[in-house]
Amino acid sequence: MRVIITGGTGFIGKHLAADLAGDGHEVIILTRTPHSEQARPGNVRMVAWDAKSADGWGHLADGADAIVNLAGESLRGETIPAMLFSERWTPEKKRRILQSRLDAGKAVVEAVSAASQKPGVVIQSSAIGIYGPRQAEAITEQSSLGSDFLAEVCKKWEDSTQPVEQLGVRRAIIRTGLVLSAEGGSLPLQMLPFKLFAGGPVGSGKQYHSWIHIKDHIAAIRFLIENKGASGAFNLTAPVPVTNADFGRTLAKVISRPYYMPAPSFAIKLAFGETASVLLTGQKVIPERLQKMGFEFRFVQLEPALRDIFRSA
């Protein structure tokens, strides 16, 4: 296969590119800094783009097997310092979060429109934040959508590549949950208080974490690329979500640290401002469509997932 990845130098993109390249597939990563990236396998190409248009790369979409659109400005950063000292969601930050996603989607549509042989599929990134803050309600792909800032961003993000469907191209939307990996995502930040022997529940601890192991996340994306019957929205979360309290207790058990010191909601809000909503609210999301299509999760329960992550870290 020949797969084009926007946002291919980010956390998910790096894992996906490595997995595809390891199986001998041709991978094209679109990046604004192609010459500053680390060396890649011979079947991985770094191609410059402006993150706004198809200029300089659009011809590569002709005959591609898939375009995976992951591009968009990070909500909180991808490293622990960036997460701890991330920008507040000012009006300008909010504008950049949304516009970066709309620009990437527009570029993908532009490339697909110009291709004489259309790509086989467009995989459009999104997040479970589209459902808005929920309590213990079980959420499937058929559930209603939210109306807060993150939900509105996700809706517009998903819609950004919708025109490719009118061009006859299959499109699958991945609504991603909390991706667990020792190498990125939010887990390193979540581990920090536990490493300092100060772990405990965040806020009430009752909010749900809809998590997924990085290996299952990448496998699910590949499943959607390769399964020609897969279109529409898919929740990319493990089948058994857990509360924040259960997540913390399990993490403490796996890394042999105590679990006792709560982080009160007011302190989280004081430290992170509006971005605290990501930590203090949650959704109990079920991957109903993936399961019905026969996707098999390697990690259904949280504890085995965490033990695998730290064993291979």
C-alpha cells in the first residue's frame, strides 16, 4: 500500500508510520520541516507541505491507497513540560486549534479533487470529545453530540473532509479516546504524581476514562484502511472504560506506587484554566461499530494494557 499521513510526525502518526513501514508499505509523511526529522526507513518519505494546501504534494494522492489526516495543533502539547505549561485556551489559541484542523482538511480535499485515480480511503481524525462531558452514560457512535468547545471543534474537524465522499472516496472517521503509551500521549503526565508518591484521584474521580492501548489504536486504523466496508464514524476506545479513580488505582498497582493524595477540582482549574475540562470531565465510550465489524482488541482490560506498556517501555 501507499499511505499518506498528515500529522505524521506527531505521537499517533509516528507509531502508524513505523507500523506500516515495518510491513513493507510505502509511507509518505507530510511535514513542514522535512529536513529536520530523524532518519526513517527507506520506504518512508518526508515531504514538505504548508499545512494549508495540496501544493507540493497533491500529486502523490493520485492512486494512493489511503490518506490518513491526523494534522492539527495540539490541545495541550505532546511532552510533559508542554502539558504542564501549555497555553491557556485564549481566543487566539482556540482559533489556532480549530483553523489548523480546517486547513488540513481543506488540503486533503484539494488533493483528492485533483487526483485522476482517487485514493482508496480517507481516514479522518477526531476525538471522543465530540460527545461532550457525560456522566456514566454508555456512549456509542449513535449517541448525541456535545455542544462545548471541544465538541464543536471535533464536529468541524470531521466535516472538513466530508466533500471527498461526493467524489466517490470512502471515508472513515476515528473518534479517538485516551491513547496509552509510555512514549507519548497523556500517560507520562498522568504518571508524574505517582512517581512522586503523590498519586490519587483527580477531581471527583468519578469521570470516565475511555482509553485504548497504542497497539490497538494503530491496529484499528489499519483495520479501517484495509476493510473496504468501513465508512462513517468509529469510536477508537477499548471495550471496558474505567473511572478516573479506578484508572489511578490500577496505575498505582502496576508501577508499585501509593494511591492516596487527591487533586481537588479547584486546584486543577486554577492550574489549567479552561483546559481543566479535559481532566475533570469524561465520557464512557463503547467501540460498538468496531466490535460489530469484527475487530479484535488485544487489550480489553486496563491492567494487562498497562503491564504490557511498562514491560516494553
